[in-house]
Amino acid sequence: MRVHHLDCGPMRPFGGSLLDGGPGGPARAAALCCHVLLVESPDGLVLVDTGMSRGDLANPPGTLGRQFRMVARPLANPAHAAVEQIRGLGLDPAEVAHVLLTHMDLDHAGGLPDFPKATVHVLGDEFRAATARRTVAEKARYVPAQWAHQPAWRLHEPTGGDTWFGFDAVAPAAGLPDGFALVPLVGHTRGHAGIAVESDGGWLLHAGDAYFHHGALEPEPSVPPLLRVFEARMQTLGEQRRHNQARLRELVAAHGDEVTVFSAHDQTELDRLRAH
């Protein structure tokens, strides 16, 4: 399956080297992305995450809210929305039949309104957390307006029966071809998942927000200090998050020639994948 790597919500928060590890001081804006996959499957187009919607990028603050705008500083340009990038590739956004979400944070599910006819796949625990919004943190991170159009949901419950490179996995049915799997990677949220895609060049694992910086997967992890603080602040289940990061490091060490792992907001990873 052919896969396109899109940035559907470039962000420029202040923090410089404290956020992305690059040169310069904290006053410099860091370059963060919203890494979205567009998959040309035998049965139509599939999105992995959506990034931000066209409406949110055209009319700030939109559903993203003023606080998110002030902190993340997304670039207000509707051309970055997945729906516009799909058109730019000469494809029809109406042919996006399925969306697989790593989780339902506002910068991952924000583009759902642009694909109202798509079936949306997510782990059941994530859907229940996002719709119940029981804690103060969950009220902030989940925005019901992003799914007010009442999409067709397909909830997936891990049963322990399926595995993917040693990880528990859920192979989504509902019209999707082989070559996709939801891989529970809880911690950042209660129902966070990685999305595995078997591309023309081998397996890809979109790890969402299971980690934020490529240095987290090195044998001796090295993550910019502000991102370490941000990861801890945004986590829901800290012990599980750290455990799953360790498992991802083991996956890369043992199967790095078969699986390419990347996160949602690391610009370096996105640039590397686009260069191949």
C-alpha cells in the first residue's frame, strides 16, 4: 500500500532547544508537526489520525481553543488540512472511507469533520474516556465539537488474541484490507494506540503521542528537557507510558530493519520519512 506522510498542523511553540533539541535558545520557536498518514489501500483511502481541520486552520481559534493556540502556536493556513492536501495529490477526499485514530486529543481528531462519511476506528477505552470526560485534564484535551457530526464509530476492544511483533494488537475489520492493526500503547491517554500499516516499503508504526522525540527510542534515551516535562504533564497513566516507551525501544532494537516507528509531532522523523 502506498503511504503519504502529511503534516496536518505545523506548530511553532516557543521553547527552542528545550523542545526540539536543535541549536539556539528557548526564545527560538521550535518546529513541531502533526504527522498524519494517507494510505492508498486496495479498497480506498485511509487516514491515520487527522491533524487539525480546515475550519480550525482557517478560522482561529475554532475548536482548538485559545489556550492551545497560545501554547502550541499552530500555523493558521487551511492548506495544511488533510482534506486540502489530499486534493493537492490529485485524490478525492470523499474517497476517505476509514480513519484510524491513535487517540482523540484535539490535535489528532480535529480533522474528523472534514471526512463526515468515514468510519472512525479507535480503541474502546479511548472513546469512552473522550466522551465521558470525567477529569479536568480530559475536559481540556477532548473536544466533543470535533465529532458533533456523529461519525460512524467502530470501537475495537483488545482481547489478547491478536499480536503484532509481540505486542497485543487488534486487527480492524469493517471493510479495511489486511495490513492494518491497532496496537495498544496506553499511558498518554487511557486508550492510546499505535497504528501499524504494512506499506510498500515494510511495516510502519505510527506511535502517536506514546513519545514526543526521536531520542526517546535510542538505547540510551535522550529527550530535550521541556519535552520530558511536557510528556509527564500530559500523561494519564505514567507507569504504563514509561513501560510502553521501553517496549518501543526493544522493538526498534530487535526489528528496526522490518518496522519504522515514528511519533506524531517529531519534525525530524517526518523529514526523514519524506526523504525516502
